[in-house]
Amino acid sequence: MEPITTTIALGLFAMGSGMGWWLARSDSKMNNLSIQMILMQESQASSLAIASKRIESLESSISSLVAGIGAIRAANPELDGLILAHEALQGKGDLIESLKIIVSKIPDTADHESLDLLSPGEIRLAESLLEAITEIETLPAPLARKIGLVALASGRNGRARIMLEKSYETAPGDDTTLKILEHIATLDGDINSRRHWIEARLSLSPDDPELLRSHAHLLVAQGDQEAERDVLRLEALGLDTPADRSLLSGLRERAGSRSEALDAIDRALAEDPTRAKDWYHRAELLLAEKEPVKALDSVDRCIELERQNGDAWALRAKLLADSPRVEEACKAATHAVALNAGGVELVILKADLLLAMGEFGRSEKTLEKALEENEDDGEMRASIANRRLSENRHTEAWDILRATPQDCSHPLLHVVEGRLHLALADRQRDGTGEKDEALLAEAENAFNAALEIDREQGIAWLGIARTSRLLGRMEPAGEALTRATRLLAEDDPSVSAEAALLALDKDDIDSAKQHVDAASIRGGGAVVSYIRGNIATRTGNLKSAKAHYDDALGLDSAHVKSRLNRCSVNMALDNAKAALDDANVLLEIAPDMMLGQLKRAEASMMLGDWTNAKSDLEEIIERSPTQYQAMTQLAGCFIALGRPEQAESPLNEALMINQDHAPAWFQRGLLYLDWGKEEAAISDLVTATKVDPNHLDAHLHLAAIHHESERFDQASDAWRAALAIDGEHTVAKKRLEESESAILASI
């Protein structure tokens, strides 16, 4: 067979074999599929039968369950409300009716003290119903009260109050409702509402002792003296207790009847002497009545009963502080501070008492510890800084203020800052007024900052009054002083002292005397003697002025203004050595005080120490080129040292700076006179008398020039002007007679 034929035959055979195999396999699959379908049909029939049986069983169970629920609801009626509530929340029932059923188990007499009558679950369900109800119709009083109690139990005080007020409107004589309303007002902190509901209850039961007591305490909290009526009612009923009499004592004290208050507290203690707080109250009353010995006995009884009473220890420390029993006072103050009683005042008192005992180190540690433990306490920080200021430790006071935490704010911090600026102004005075004004403006800003925090800060208004006065603004000073007087304690001597200084600056000597006398009665200290010295100086009594300044410096050796003024008085009394001593002490206290250095130069000039005077004056001018007083005095030094040619330049500069400075005109007039420039000398001397009509030396020199030149008309006028200033001037009297005689002789 040919190859091609063979190949074709083999291919046909293979195709036939493959086709046969495929047909046989397909037939097998078809048979298997038929079998599976038969099996599936049998399985589905079985499943349907099983499902049918299960449905029949479930229907039977549901029927049994419904029957069981019905039986449970019949046996337990309280569950019916819960089930109805759930149905109502699903929109299948009445919300209010469901709520009525839930609260029905609460007795009609229940109040806020019996809120545990419902389970937490019931309360939660009732809350849900309340939330779902948008409007509640008028309900019977008991039902409205019950719903209010449910709202109260869930913390919905507003809803509770509304429901109870509805209940009260329906039944206004129901004390239970009033009691709950009073309780809600207490929870809300609404003292006026609470008073309203208590008074409504009292109208129903006017003799109820607990209501009378509650009402009395509430009125006390409101500052209403009508509280006394409730206590007296208790007394009339014979139901008053020691606590009631103690309350009555406090009421009478507030009303200003301390003797009646003492009677009430004594009766309370007679019945029950174990009440520590009553012994303490009695001690306070006795102290106010200025009976410190009895007050101390009373506070000791308090401490016997209650050793940890910090207020009692604080009061004991105050009572003993001014007595010889300093050590006991210090122990009491230590107890008080340890018990956190007495506040800043006791910390400062403890430090003072330790200092009085010579315990400087412990005193300092007390303040340091207080500052460390209360670094955010602005009042504490301000008080300690103020103490440093009063001790003339200005740098430390500034350090305390600068270390104030950023979030620490208190008006007294600004007040102390203002006082430090005032002290700095006193110590850095240059005599020109320019630097003084800038420092005073800074002080005023600090006091205003205090008032921004607290407009009722009296000490800040006093600071404003002082700075305004020193700046020459008398009207604002008076207004600020009026505010300070209204706000500060009546016995505060600083107000009277400032009033005296303001009156003195207004040339009202009589008022100044009255105010300083008032300050003296209140214990004004060094400032009182300082003001009296100023009054004496103003009235020309220099010896009396010096005595007052001596007293002031005896009380406070660092009182800068008293020493400065005494220095000037000593020079006026020709006591140059004493003036120089004062000036030297001034410069030890305040090394930057140019006015003190100027006073030292003037004292040196009086003593003829021209070289030291010149050195001081040149240093002043170098530091302050506008110091015209120093320039004038420097010219005097040059003249005295035989160098008059160097005197004219500083005098010209001084007059360029201040044309109203009479001493410079006078000094230059003398210089021109010495140079033989009579016309220029007369011109300057006349200007000196115009600038300062009371410049005696200018009048005398002018009169002498005219007298010697035989211009007797002009001389007599000048002599009369001098005598108008000093009527007992011997030379002026004699020369005036000579001038008048010469005038008569020439007629």
C-alpha cells in the first residue's frame, strides 16, 4: 500500500476510535446526572417534610408563649406597665398612660428621700418615656409629683421642677410637694427660690422648729437681719438650743449690738459649755469690745476643747502679739500657720514675732518658705514684697515682684510696684523735677493697673491720690483721696496723712493740722512727725520743724524726706555741720540721689569747703546736664575760689534752662557788680526780685547799690521792699531813715 494511502487510513481509524470513546463517555455522564437528580428530588421532599413539622412545632410554642405571657401579666400586674411602655416606645401604645402605670407603685406620700422605690431599669424606662413625651396635660397633683420624682431621680431637675410646680398649682397646701421643691432649689443653688419654698412651708407650719432654723440660717446667708425673728420664735416656743442662741449672738453682732450678742453667746455656753466654736465667737466679741484679757481666756477655752482649731490659735497669737508674752504669741502663730489658718496676716505676724525674739534667720526662713509654698498666691507675694519695701530692702522687693509667675495676678502686686516707684522717686530726685515726674508717672501706671483688676482697691486709690498730688494735679488727687477714704478702714492713718499733705500743698494749714491730728490718734508713726515738721516749716517755726523731723527720724532713720527736710532746716538755722551730716547719711541711704549731693555741696559751701563743694557740683552737672541749681552753686564756688571769670558761663547756662531761677539772676548780678558792671548788675537783681518777690538778699543789694550812688528815691523803695519781707531788719531800717532824710533835705 502506498504510504499516503496508509497514512490516510490510519488517520481515519484514529478519528473513528476517538469519536467512539467520546460517545461512550457522554452516555456515562448522562446516566450519572439522571441518578443525582433523582436523589435531589428525594432529599427536597424529605426537607420539606421536616420543615413542615418544625413550623407546626413553632406555632405551637408561640401559642404557648403568648398564653404564658398572658398568665405572667395576669399574675404580675407591675410587669404590664413595663411591657406597655416598651410597646408605647415602639409607637404601639400611649406614652403617658404607660408612664402612669410605671409610677403607680410610688406611694402618694413619697418625697425625694424615697426615690429608691423604683428599680434602675424602671427609672431608665421612665426617662425614655419622659424624653418621648412632648407635652404633658394637666394631671392630678399626686401623679404630677410622682412624675417629678422620677425626673429628679434621673437628674432632670428642670423637668422635675416643672412637674412639681404643676402639682403645687393643683394642690397648693401640700407640704410634701413644697419640701421637694425646696430640695430642688438647694440642688440648683438657687437661694431665693429655696427661701420662697421654705416660707411657703412655714405658712403651713409656723411653729416647726426645723423649718424655723433652716429659714434663719438661710436669711443669715443672705445677710437679712430678719433671721433674728425665727430664733426669737424658737425661744418663745421654748425650743431654742445652744446652737440657736449662738446664731442669735452672731445676728446681734452683725447688727452692731455686741453687748446683746455677748449675752446670747453667754447663755448658749451656760447651757452647753462644750461648744468650741461658741468660745471662739465669744473671744472675737470680747476683742471687739476691747477686753483682750477676757478674750484670751475665752480663746484658751476653745483651744482646750479643740486643739486643731487654727482660727483660735491665730486669734491667740494676735492677742499676745503686743504683750510681753512674745514667745507664747510666736508658738500660737506657728500653730496657726501649720494649720493653714490666718492667711497672709499670720505668716507676716509669725515672721515679726520671730524677729522680735531675735530669731532673724528663722524669721527670714518663714517668709521664704511661705513664698516657696505659695508662689502662685499673689497676695502672699505682694505682702512679702511690701515687707521688704518697709525694711528698705528695695532690691529684694523688686526681685520678688519680677519672679512672679506669669499666671499669678493680684491687685496688691501692682500696688507694691507703685510704692516701689514712689520710693525710687524719693531716692533718685535730681532737684529739677524732670526725673521725678517720669518716675511718678510709672508709679501712677502701676496703681492704675491694680484698679483695672479691682476698682474697689482702696490702697490703689490712695496711691493715685499721692502721685497726682506730687505731680501737681490737685483736683484729681482730691477725687482719688475721696475714693480711698470710702474704701479703706476708718482707722487707717494713711488716709488722714495723705489728706494732711494735700491740704498743706493747697496752703490750707488749719485743715492740714486737723488731718495730721487724726492720723496721730490712729497711729501714723514717722509720717505724722514728718507732716508736722512740714507745717512748722511752712509757718516759719524752724526750731519746731527740726524737732518734728528729729522725732520722725527717731522712728524711721531711713525716712528720706524727713532727713532731706531736716538738712534744709539745719542750713536755715546756720547749723552747717549738722546739715552736712544729714546729707552724708542721705547719700548712704540713696547713693543716686542728686538732690542729696546738692545739699551736701551747699553745706560744704557754708563751711567754706569750696573744693569738695565744687567736686560734688561738677559731678551732678555731669550726670544731669540740666541741673541749673548745681550750675548756680558752681558759679558761687568759682567766685569764692578767686576764679570769677569761670562763673559767668554756668550762670548763663542755668538761666537758659530756667529763666525763673532767682538765685542765678542774683548770683550773676553780684558777679557783674564785682566786675563794675553796675547797670547789668542792677538789671539782674531787679529780675531776681520779679521772679521771687521774697528774695531778701536781692532787695538788700539793689537798695545798697542805689543808696551808695545816692539815688535815694530808688534806694528807699528797695529798702521798703526788704522790710516788707523782714520787718526787723536793722540795716534796712537805718538805711531807709537815711534815704528819707536825704530826700527831705533835697526838697
